[in-house]
Amino acid sequence: VKVAQNDNVNTLAKRVHELEHLIYPQVVEWICNQTIQYQSGQALFKGKPISKPLQLCQM
């Protein structure tokens, strides 16, 4: 989420909350089908370590 110069706590929180509602079902599905896993202190996506945040718009 980009932060605009005129953002305040409420406007930024609203945009983040809207995205959370879009992302949540996808992440739950990935956890259920083991696309995302947590093993030995490391988060994995499709069996590979997650080294930087996933960009859902690029998937």
C-alpha cells in the first residue's frame, strides 16, 4: 500500500483493511493446500524460502 502525503491514520488504515479482505481468502487457501508452509523457522512458498514479501499482483 502506498502512503500518500495527505494520508492520516484513518485513511491509510482503510486502504490496508480493504486489501486485507482481498488477500485473506487467498492466503487461507494457500495454507490449506500447503502452498505456504512454515518449517524450521522459515516460511516457504511452493517449497522455496520466502526471502522478500510476496507481491500478489505479480502472481
